[in-house]
Amino acid sequence: MHRQTHPPGFKFFRREQLLQETVHDAYQARGKLPEPTLCPDCGAVYHDGHWQWLSKPAHAHESFCPACQRIRERDPAGYVMLSGSFFAAHEQEILQQVRHHEATEKTSHPLQRIMDIENTDNGILITTTDIHLARGIGEALHHAYRGELEFHYNPEQYLLRVIWTR
């Protein structure tokens, strides 16, 4: 049986290994934080390897969580653009749905937060601290109201743009 050799510097990868996404979120800790660690802004606690809503532990280390860092630096991970004549006619109802979705997600995922909701010439722009919340908002609106939904993901910047129109 002949064994194929590869030039020096090349590594053999199975196809499924090549398809795995590499996350490039500059706000995620490069290593484990000391436990417990408390975020002085929002009160989230880093425990068992992730940020959670827990009671404030005694003698906790302090460090800003990735969501609070993004908010402080005004550097969103998600952008959700809402527009269209249906949206304009139902804006308050739709924004209530958006806030409800955020509140639901934030109870179990402290890093998923809305940073800002602002009026633009074309509609409303919502910025989020996490790409998953941006995606979830778009999917929730599409499920509830249909319309057109687009996702534009940039893995190098860990950035997601969601466009919902109706």
C-alpha cells in the first residue's frame, strides 16, 4: 500500500474540519477568567466557564463582560435594519416584539443585549452586542410578520448585518 506524502508545512485535514467556523470575536477572553469574576457594570458573573446571572459572590474578581466592553466602546457585533411600509405602520408593535425577544434571550444569555435603537432615513437600526441576538431578532420578526429577511455575515470581524423589510 502506497502512502501519500505531503510537502513540508502542509497539514492534512478532513473535509469536515475545513468547514468548521473560526470565531474571531476580539471581545471574548483569550483564556479563562479567574472564578468567580463579576462585571462591575451589569452584575453578570463569570462562573463555570461562562457569564451568568447569579447572586453577587463575595470576594469576586472584577472584569467587564464582553457585552459591557462592546457597549463602552460602541462596537456592535450585530446590526438589524427594519424598514418598509408595513414596518412604518406597525412600528411600535414590532419594536415591542424586538424588546420582548431581547428580554427572553437575555435571561439565559447575559451577553445578548440591544445596544441602541435609532431612527434612520430608511427605518430603524438596532445594534446588538452579539450576532446571535441580531439573527434571532430577524428570525422572530420574519416568523411573526413574514417579509424579506437577509443576513450578511463577516467572520473576520465577527459582525452580522440583518435586514428585515416589509
